[in-house]
Amino acid sequence: MRTSCDKISVGGKTLKVPSACIDGRTVIVTGKCIKTAMVKDEDLCDGEAVADPELFVKELKLQDLKADIFTFTQRLAETAPKQPQYFMEWDNAAVIPLTGYANWWEKRLPQETRRNVRKAAKMGVIVKRVEFDDELVRGIVSIYNETPIRQGRPFWHYGKDFATVKKENGTYLDRSDFIGAYYNNELIGFIKMVYAERIASIMQILSKNEHYDKRPANALIAKAVEICDSKGMSSLVYCKYVYGNNDKSPLTEFKRRNGFSQVLYPRYFVPLTTKGRIVMKLGLHHGLKELLPERLLTFLLDLRTQFFEVVNRKRLAREGTTLA
């Protein structure tokens, strides 16, 4: 059957990938050697991403997507496995269960984080819900272009122009909220949240390194919890809690300190080709990176961070010489 193409963002780059519409969902295929099919933005779907897996897989095999493996998840609210006929692994998400703002503040936050939220307010940071307009986009462009290196690697949004930033952040506007952190009327941080049923998902949170001392990121999370609680949301989700085997990353620690905890939920894998079956039997369906021992992975990540720190220092030195 005829397939089409869809655009996705990978590492900050927009790529065209094969796609098809099945049961009202857009299925995309990614990967080179191992081609994996999945529902696009499955975590943002209202209801089950795949309502009837058997019919869905049957329809998928009729498509000309040339996928080797199909993967899908259950709703985050349903953590008990429901599809025993398929190979399953536990996926994870960083979740704040919303049982009242006061409960989150008093019982889930360490004292240091509460102090950081208060510090932001004392230093004059104003955090508020904002409209998605040209002024906000210009502020986001300024945050993106502050530095080409973040978290020890090239920052994929660095150098993007106004039109690109507006287009990329303009998705799901009918069920999104933007929160801005301002200091002296300058946008120094923002959050984009998307709602699906009673779950709010943080698509992006970012703040300027220049204003790190004002703790805008902590203040933004606090405002997000307040807004979600007022809307009657059941959970605030911030992507994964742990990526791969690295459970000691700075990002995981940031989530923990802001009251997120790990929730495990089923992810299923269905081989569609002979290659897919072989890959799954060998445990290669996540790629070679997932097979690295935790110590080796941590060492390599630290090495990457050091390399890009040196690159960034040399860049700053060149720019300082040029300015002089």
C-alpha cells in the first residue's frame, strides 16, 4: 500500500521519514540498519496509542514501510502489562503525581529545591503563563543562541532563526501551555507543556546559563505544578527518568530534586521481518549503545563532556581575541 513521508526532529535536525496512517494514528519509521516503526508522539495521544494491537500490526504489515520492528506502549496510567502475546520490556518516565501543590511542595521536594524556588522570587524572577506570540519566540531564540554547548555536547537548537524556532515550537498549540521566567523583562527561561487527557507532558524546559544563579528552572517547574494542579491534571511528566544505563546523569538528578520519580510502564516489541526477529533474539533492538556497561558508558560521556568543554573554551578565546 502507498506510504508517505512525515517530518520529525532528531538531534535538532528536521528529517523526513517514511510514514503511514493506521487507525487514525501516524506511524513513522526510523533507523538505518534496523528500521523501527512507532506511533508518532505516542506519549501525547489521547487514549491508547494502539487500541487494538493485533489489527494494528496486521494493517502495518500491509504497508510498504519496510520496518523490521514495531514498538508501542500502554498508557502511562496503566502500568500492568495487558499484551502477553508480545515481547515486553519496562520503559520508564519521570512523573510528578499531582495530589495538590502543597503536597508536592512539602512532601516531594528537598529543602534545597524549596530554597531555590524562593531564591528565584527574591531575586526578582517573575514566572507566569504566556501566549505563544512573536515576542515569546524572539525570547526563545535568544535562549537557544546563548551558547553552542550545553550539558557537555553541541546544543542542537543553537543558531536557529526566528522562522524555524516559531515553526518547531508551534505544535499542539490547541492543548499547550507556555510558561516564561522573566528577569528585568527579559525571558531567561521557558517551559512548553502539552496536555493529553489528564496528563501534562513537558516537551521542553530551558533557561539561560547566564542567569543560573537565579534558579529559573526550579521556579518554572513549581509554576508548572501549580498550573497542572489547578487544571485537575493527574500527573506531570518530563520525558524519561533514566536514559539507557546512565541512572546518575545530571538530568536525572535535576528531576529527582524537583519531585519527579520513576514510573515503569510496559513497552512492547513486535518483529515484522526475519531481520527483526534475529535482532530481537540477539538483544540488539535498542542498538549497540544499550549493551555498554554502565561504567564504560559513564566514562565515555564524561570524556565527551571534557572534549566539548575544551572546544567551547577555545571558541570563547577566539571570540575574545576578535572582539579585542
